[in-house]
Amino acid sequence: MKKKLTDRIHASLKQGVTPKKLALTFTIGLVLGTFPAVGLATLLCTLSALFLRLNMPAMQLINYLVYPLQLILMVPFAELGANFLDLPITSIAITDIDLFSAEGIFMLWENLSDIFGSAVLAWAVIMAPFSILFYFSMLRFFKNLKFIQNFTKASENVN
């Protein structure tokens, strides 16, 4: 049982260690890790790692490392998106909203959905070209690493 568990852990760590897969793992981890909604980045990274058969531990590590960046970029993304959509940039004071009335909840929902939508728009506009540039720079980086080349050849010989 212990050997089976150890083999599974090793297999998950070795999954997706070619230069292309590692570059894609790092790119998706960084891009989705900065998605302007706390909590969704982890879910999106997990689903993309499973779907694309990428190295999930590496992707989640990158996702967690860029978490401070996600928090820092939320407000600039929301403001930039509001400028794109020509929306007024509003601040929400919870004290001004009566959360015990249906109107107050609707007003809060409306403001938050505008802010979230504009942040996602700005994130998509900025991250689309950034992800392409980042992917190719990471691909070049991983292709030049001797360690990755040796590891890839060794894992191909085992299979």
C-alpha cells in the first residue's frame, strides 16, 4: 500500500516534465493565478492541469506563489476594465448599504458584478498577449536547461 502511494506521488511529479509541458504549466499557473477572483484560481488551475495532463503540483505551486500578485492586481484590473467599459469607478461602502433589505442586496450585487466583470475584462485583455510572450520565453528557458533534457530522456527510457 505504501509503495503504491509512493509510486502515485512520483508519477504525478513526473507528469508533464517536457519543456513544452513545463512552459505551459508555468504559463497557465501564472495567468490563472492572477485571475481577479479569490478562490477561483485554484479551481481553474486544477481543472486545466487535469484536462491538459500537466504537472499539477508545479501548477498549484506557481498559483500559490502569485497569490500576492493576484491581490495586488485586483483593483488595477477593476479600474482598467471600468475605463474600457466607460463605467464610473465607484467605491462600495458596506455601511451605506442596507443588507437586510432586498434593495440593499440587489444594489450590492449590481455593484460587485460590475466591478468583477470589468476586472475580468481587463485581466483577459492584458493576459492574452502576456501569456503568449511568457510561454515562448519559458519554452526557450526549459529547452536550454540540461537538467530538464536529461530528466526527459531518462523518463522516456523508462517507458
